Amino acid sequence: MRKGSRVLAVILCGLVGLSGMWLYRSGRFPFPFHRDTITVSRAESRVNANQSPYTQVTQRGCYDSLPSDDCRRLYDAVDEVVDHITDAYEDGYYLLEAAEAEGTFTEEDLSAVVEAYRADHPEKFWVVSTYWYMLPDGGAWLQLASPIDSSMRDTCEGLLDSAVAEILQKVPAGLSELDREAAIFGLLADRCTYQDDTTTDSGEQDWVPFTAYGALASGRAVCEGYARAMELLCGKVGLSCRIVRGTADGVGHMWNLVRIDGAWYHFDATGMDTGRHVAYFNVTDAVIAEDHTLDPVGAYGTRAFNLPLPAADATAANYFLARGVHIAALDDDTAHAVAQAMADAVAGGQEVFALYIEEGLDFADTVEKLFQGGSYFLGDCVQRANTALDGEEQIDYAAIRYVPCESQRGVSVRLR
């Protein structure tokens, strides 16, 4: 029996250079075991985390991207045993029941299968990238591992289910796919704080921040935890989602591809939440490549790789374009629209709103007139917004910050 380890590209994810907003805030919107040995009490004790007003999607993008049908058979075998954490303990991990499949396999295939399964199943947060395997003639024997025992897994799973159920209760029915995506991101950001230090008091690597459980139930995560939580929540509200691995500003990173109205977009929840902006909200391959680099596709068996990913070249669901205040001229109508967006943001408990500068305007010149040199235009917008708020929380002109995104013709504006 040999040991393999798919060491994830993101062991410590640094904060991305630009970064998130609260699009919505809570309450602010309208050895071996066999499956038959699992007791009924575990399932009955768990909160139903599947009560969503939307038809749920099972994330299978990585399964479909595997290099062969043999790999997919092994993936299915893993799915049959993944809930069975045994009492066997090896190198700091509890071993899962082994999965077996017939076919022709290489060591690289096993790496692809493990990565695909973990990427498609953020709810199986206990499965780590370390595994043991054998490759006999005509088949494969694969044993995954968990940092926690079955009792602790059950406890954590219950907490995750409760967190997901709480979130889904706050997602209204009847939202568009874009607004569903915005809603779950706001609720994720509202629960989770980026965790810089991922070591325990004993100096060991803490598994929690790298998981959806960490982001949603524990409230602390690195980029991997954010991405896995976003994927889990997307599935609950009927959105297909993928995990993407790479670097951001040269630091190991993880984010998502989300399918909105039939088209795929890059979505970096960590980058936006940590900096409170919308610069990575549904962007194209070209835009994400400005400061993100994808790990190689198909480099199975290496430290850092992606399974084949869909192209992201659409712009219709880009947040600036689809939800930003469109600016075609710096006139009274635009001042009214910007002031209304400011007032709505404050009244709705939001920190950030977006602007979209139309093609007919010079982007840099318009941004300068809007925000620089003690802008009278922006000051007028703030004055109008504060008048509309009429005694509610007021906007402090001096506290306003902005992030221009010229390639998207957008500006992310933070009010506090």
C-alpha cells in the first residue's frame, strides 16, 4: 500500500490585492465499515439543510471532466464509502473505508479522482487530500483520510447543516440567478472572517479554515474555505459552480467559476470580502487574468493543477454592468441616481454599491471628476442622499473609498 498526497495549491492563502462587500445582510432583504452499519439516529439528528426555494444542483463539473470512464467508476466507488470513517489511524489521519474499482489506472489518475471528488463535494469537509492506494492489475484500491473521527464528524456535520439551513431561510424565493448568487455571497460574507493564522496552539495545521464547515459553521476560513462554501451554497440555490486553483498576486489562491443564465463567470469571494468591493464579481477569463493565474489544467499528480474548466467569456452578468448605476453623463439625473443608490445602500445595511461608466465617457477622466480633488459632484450626491435618509445614519463624505476597475468600466464604492 502506497501513500499519495495531493498537496493543495492553497495551504496558506494570502489576502488578494483588491477585495468584498456585503451585497445583502442577514435579515436585511425582502478498517472497513459498510453503509448498512450507519445508524438511523445520525440522519434523524441532523437539521434538514436542503430546504431551499430553488431546485438544487448537484455539483458534478469535475466528475464530468475526469480523463476516463475508469476514473469516473472509481469516483463513484469513493462516493459509496466516503461517509465511513474507520477507527484505523495512520500518520495523523483516520482512514476511510477503501474504495475499489476495475479498470486501467495510473498514479496521476488517482490524483485526479481525489481532487475531483473533493472539489465536487464541499459538504464532505472531512475528506483531505492525503490518501493511500494500490494499483493491482486491472484495478485500483484507494483509501481516503479524515483529520477527525466519526463522532466529531457527526457533530460538525450537524453544525454545518444548521448553518446552511439558517442561510437558506434568508434567501427569498423568486430571485434571478444573479441575485441568488449575490444573496448567498452576502450571507457568506456576513458569517465568515478571513483567518490569517491557520496553525493550532500545538503548532499543527488547522483543517477547519480550509473547509465549507470552517466558513459557514465556524465563521473562519482562508480562500479555500470561502470557495468551498460558495460552491456548497450555489448548489443549494440551483447554481452550478466550480472550484478554481491558482495564484493571486503571486500567492496561492482558490476561487470559483459560477454559471449564471447559461454562461460561466469567475467569482472570487475571498478577494471581495476581505477588501469590501465587487471587482471580482462575475468576470471573464481576461479580467481575472489581470492579477490571478490559473494552475495548469490536467497536470495530474503535481502539487497544483485544475481539471478542465469551462471558458468564461460572457459579460451580461458582470456585477458592474448588470447592477451598477449606469453613468452616461455627469448631470442632474446621474447625481440623483447615484444619491439614490447611496441612500438605498445605507438603508439596506450595505457598505458598497457599484457604478458602471458607459462607453461614451473617458473612464479615467470620469473617475477623476467623480472622486478626486474634493469632487463637487460626489459631494452633491452625498448631500442628496443624506437628505433622503432624513435622520437615519448619515454618509460621511470623507469616509468614502473606491476601487476603479477600468477593464470592466466599473467602480466599486465603499461608504464606510
